[in-house]
Amino acid sequence: MGKRKQQSFEYGAVILIVSTALSKIIGAIFKIPLANLLTTDGMGSFSSAYELFTPIYGLAMAGLPIAISRMVAESMAQKRFRDARAILKLAGKAFTVTGIVGFGAMLAFTKVFVNATDPSGKSIYSILMIAPSLLFCCISSIYRGYYEGMRNMYPTAISDIIEAASKLLLGYTAAYIILQYTKNVDYAAAGAIMGVTVGTALSSAFLAIRHKIRGDGITAEELANSPEPATQMVILRSLAAIAIPVVLTSIATNVASFIDVFMVKWQIGRLLDSSLDTLKTMYAAAIEDYNLHAVGEALADDKIPNFLFGVRSQAFTIYNLVPTIASVLGVSALPLLASVWTTDRTNKPAVRKSVESVIKLTAVIAFPAGIGMAVMSTPIMALLYGDVASVQIGGPMLALFGISAVFAGLSAPMTSILQAIGKQMIPVRNIAIGAVIKIVVNFVLVGIPEINILGAPIGTLCSFVFVFTANLICLIKYTGVKPNFFGTLIKPLLSALMCGGVAFAVYYLAPKGGMFTICAIAAAGIVYIAMLFILRTFTEDDVLALPAGKKLLGIFKRLHLIR
């Protein structure tokens, strides 16, 4: 049995950030060449399935583990080790059944979903391929939540990388081979989705095998000294009380992609009847470029919704990096906050330190990433994709998504904090209201011919501005802690604004091209890091909590970079 490892919030966050960054880099290596292989039409089919999968993935890989993580963290803080084991056993049964039922339901409703959202009906192959992943995700969630509750982030990190690597190697290879033989981008998209499903299967297999071999580190002595565990019914009620609102929050957190999957292609499909000429005139250059480089048939009118959704999905993939990494910070913070809240919630300094650490680290990531996307949206889309549609249509969308990323990123760990202190229904309410805002804005704006697809990122922005504001107000109210806004938010914001200004100046004052885009981003990153230290953003405690914190602190002090 392996020795039990526990990490501080910052240490665990670094582990998950590094693994998430590697996973996203691998994902980019997968998705960007895939987009060029499948073209925007094929990416429309791929994205219809993948973004239907995204909220399911969020449910199984973020929502369900949070419920287990919080219960295990509380049990470990109270030295109720038998309860922790009992939670794992019961969750294993409950979530496996959930995965099987969900898999069956997804298969049953695939045809209905495709008929309602895709005028061409070609996305059905990809959606059928993604369905089995729900079962594998639920199995993975059991072990991820268990080890996260023990403040051991390594199993989650390694399984993430296994999943991403499998997706790249198997998905792209399958798509390439299928396209060579069939010349059909919809079949090739289904092949790429197959790689995603196999990746989730391999990830869940790794976690199950690792647990069998390494165990959880709880010793025989700890078990012997542990109180008798609660009954299965008590544990099940507690798990349901936490899991149901957390699952609802997880589904709602992915509201932007979920609503767009259901609404955008359907609304643009309606515009084909009333405003086809307007759409074809607006996107004449993009359609002409697509037809010029098409692998198979030219773009038919009924494929325009798929085509535009494919461009939107390219921009959304870049945007989604920020809330994904931010949610990772929430996963890392939740066990520590749950432990502090369980053992001594009256210790305001400890609660304040935990809350401020989460918000500051999220702000340090979200502000420069979001502002950078907004400022450099068009050159980024040109660098990554290069076709006319991605630049002319995707550029403005990414600018709006970039601003949304700041609010979505900051909202995610606040949701985890509220869940850690037992206020699971508060973020459900806030995100549900945000979803209604998103639906209303989408319905109004996407239905306007002159706006059409651009209404989707506007709806996302409006939704997350509200969610961020509501979550922040509730966090202050229920924790009794008012964070130091200047240290946690204003300093990273000022540094990020300087970063965005440098990126804009370097790119737009220099000759255009991919190399200058990279140079602008690199220069902005250097200036951002320098500004963080100039403004004395980090404290000694922030640095000490990192891996090799004492060595880093010594270096920073010698360089007079830390206060």
C-alpha cells in the first residue's frame, strides 16, 4: 500500500495546473490540426458531439468528484477513516449505475437531439460515438474524488494526461484514415470522437488499476483507531444531499456550450428560410474560401449552420482554457477549505487566507489570458487556423469570449468555495439565473440576421458577468470574509492591462504574421510577470506553499522580488 500523500492548496494547484496545461497542449495539438483536416464543416459535426460531451464530462469529472471529495475531506479531518473507505465503496456502486443509465439515455435521445438541432442530420455519427464515454467518466470520477478528498492530486493529474494523449494519438489517426478512404468529413469527425471515448476508457482503467495496486495510504492502525463508519443509508443521504446540487451546478457551469449546442444551429437553421441571402452575403468570402479548399462536396445551404457552429467552436475551444484551469484551482482548494470549515470555521484568519489564495491565484491566470484573447483575437485565430472563416468570423467571437473568460474563470473557484462550506445550492441558483440570461440573449441576438452567430459569445459574456457578481456577493455573505480586493484582484488586473497593452503595441506596430503574433504574446508575458513582482502581488506565504517554496523564496528575496 502506498504512503498517503497530502498537498497544500498551492502545491496541489500547481500539480493540477501543470497536468491541465499539458492536457490542453496535447488537446491543441489534437484539435488545431483536426480543424484543418476536417474543415469548418466537419468541425461542426465534431463540435456538436464534443460540446454535448463537455457538460457531461464536467458533470462526471468535476461535479461528482467534488461531492466525494468534500465528504472524504471532512471524514479525514475528523479521523473517521472507515467512513472514507465506506464513501468510496458506496460511491462506486452509485456512480457506476448512474453512468450506465446515462449512457442508455444518451443513446435513446440521440436521434431526437439531432433532428432538433442539425438540419443536415450528419452529426449523428459523432454523437453516437461519444455516448459510451459517459460510463467511463463516471467510473473515473469515483477515484478522482476520493484521492482529491485526501489532498492527493497526482492520480487526477496522471489520468488527465493519459486521456489527452489517447485522444490525440487515436482520434487524429482515425479521422485521417477515415477521411482518406471515404472523403466524408462527417465520418472522419466520428472517428476523431472515437478517440475521445477510448481516452476516457483508458483513463478510468488507469485509476482503477492504480487503486488496486497502490491503495489509499490509510494504515491498519488508523483503521483500528477509527470510529465505526456511518450506515450505508446515512452515507447515501449525505452523498445525495451534496451530489445533487453539485451536479446541477456542474451542468449549469457548462451552460454556455450546452445552450449553444441546442440553440445556435437551430436558430441559424431558421434564418435559412427568412434570411439566406443575408447570411451568404455576410460570409461570401469565408464560403468561397471553404469551397476552394473543400476535401469533398461544396458547402450546401443546409450546412451553413454547421459551418458557422464549427467556427464558433474553434473560438470557444481557446476561450475554454481559462475556466477549465480555474475549475482545477477550485478542485484543489475544496478539500482544504472543507477541512478548515469542518474543524474550526470560527478561525477567520485561516478561512480568509484560504479564500484569498484561491481568488488571487485564479486572478493571476484569468486576467492576462482573457485580456490577451480580447486584444489578440484575430491574430490568434489566424495563427492557429488560418482560413478566412476563422479569422473574419472567429476573430470577433474570440474577442468577446476573451472578456467572458475573465468572469467565467473567477466564478469557478468561488463556486467551489461555496460548495466547500456547505452552500451547494447557492451557486446552483446563481448559475441557473445566468443560464436564463444566456438563453434570452441567445434567442434575441442569434435570431437577428445581421448578428447571427456573434450572439452566442455575447450571451456567454452577459451570463458570466452576472454569475461572477452574484457568487462574489454570496461568498462574502456566507464566509463572513471580505477579501483584500486590492491584493487579490486589482494588482493582477493592472498587470494584465499592461500585458494586453504591450501585446497590442508589439503586434500592431510590427509587420504582420505568425512569428510576430508569437513575439507579441511572449513580450506581453514577460511584462506581465515583471508587473506582478513590481506591484508586490505575492507574499511569503504564497511562495512557501509552492513546490520547493523555501528555495524559491530565498531566490526572490535576494532579487528583492518579494515583500
